[in-house]
Amino acid sequence: MNNWQKVFREKTPKLIKKNGIPSISFILTIFFCLIFYFLSSSFSLADQPSLLVHFLDVGYGDAILIQLPSQKVGMIDAGSFQMEKRLEAYLKENHISAVQWAVISHPHENHFGGLGVIIDQFDLQQVFINEDERAEEGYTELLKRLHKSNIPVHTWKKGDRLELGEDITLEVLHPDQLLDTVNGSSLICLLTYKKVAFLFMADADWTDIQDKEVFLSQVKAMEVATVPHHGVGLSPDFVENFRNKIFILSTGENQWGSVAEEQVRQLKGTVYRTDQDGTIVIASDGFTVKRIK
């Protein structure tokens, strides 16, 4: 029995007048019992650890920080070279000293550039890549730095997964082999926490996915998805197949292409954009999701 229930049962008979009319003391007791109940409920909810997914504002690029209920941390992509200081500052502001794992979805600089500061300033324990050799400048040097720092680098493809504990898994849904384009060969990852999932599309789009029926069956628990390729050219099939979701669009000024505004407006759900909303943080208890920043 809760404390407030015990107080209520013990005090109620003494505080009601004989004629059945509640006394002032009875009303005050009820009031304070209710206050205690709601406060104790909110404290217990606050104490429950949540999965936090931070979609960092790194301009035209991706940098996603995943904070487990245990407070262990992983990353999917790390933004560009010019966003290193912003990435470093954000991690330190959130009291992060170690990154247990990092995924580089594909070797484009606006996805791998910031990993250098993670190597230098944080305890990075392992890295996962798709082993695409069609890389932009700086990627080969980055791999050499990882090797020199004795940080293991693993090649990932469809079907590979990390068991992160606490009913949390990170699985690769695409590709099973490299495709004709670097963007299309991006690792598409699904983070699952109990009944909720986050889909990270990187720069791959719906048209790059080989077995679309299987893919849809795998993402049925998905509540949050990144908009492919920073919103530059969005497949109508992506818009059609994903409805009533939270969409994260990570973008900013760039020299390659503008957001396909009309196609983004067709998305059925809630769209958050880093170029308009800044860094976005989504929390989940494994059953629901909520934006907290």
C-alpha cells in the first residue's frame, strides 16, 4: 500500500463529521494526499532511465549520438571536419568521455569528418564501416589514425548487428553488397528498443533498397526515421510507405543541392529540421517516443 493510501484510510473516518459533511481538515488531507501522489509518481517516472537519441545540428551532414539507459554512448556518423569543435563541445557539455562504438554509414566527408575529434578527445572503442573504397579526401587518413590508435575497425553489411543490452539492438538492414553509387551503398541501420525503433537512412533512398517487402517487415516498429540524403530528392515511395512517423531532416547550407521542399511537405507525420530547430533529442522508454529538445 502506498503511503498516501495509508494516510487516507487512517484519517478519513476521523475527519468526516457525524452528519456526513466533510470537515476542513478532511478536505485539506485529501488535497495534500493528491499532491503527494502526483509528486511521487513524477519522481518515479523521472528515475526511469530512457534511451536518448540526439540528432546534432551539424549543417549538411549527419551526426547522431545514441545514449543508452545505462549512459553508454554510441554514434552513427560524425558530421564534417568543420563541425569537429561543435561535436566536441556537445559531447563534453553532456559529460561524455567515452564512445563505445561508432558507425560510419559511408565514406563521404559530411558523415565521417568529425570522427577525428572523437579519436583525439574521447575513448573510442570500435568503429563499423561498409568498406567502400570510393571515398572522399581524408577518409584513408582517418582509417590510418584508427589503426595507429589500436581502435578496431569492423566491416558491416546487411544482417550484422550489435546487441547493446537492456532490450536494445542495432542492426544493418542495407546493403548486402556495395551498389553502383556511394550514397546508395550507405549502411541503413535500425535501432530497436523493446517496442520502438529508430531508422537511420543515411544517404540511401527507397530506390536503393533491394527487397522492399522484407525491409518494410523489419521496420514495422519504427517510430522515428531520418529523411534520406538530407532531403535532397526524396522518393515518392518513401513518402507513401512511411506515415504518421517522426521524421528528422539533418541539413544546412551546402554546395550540392537544396532540400526538396515540396516532397518534404508531403511527408505524413511530424518533421523536425536541424537547420530550423537546431539539435533534436528524442527520448524513449521502449514503448513511446517524445521529443525533449
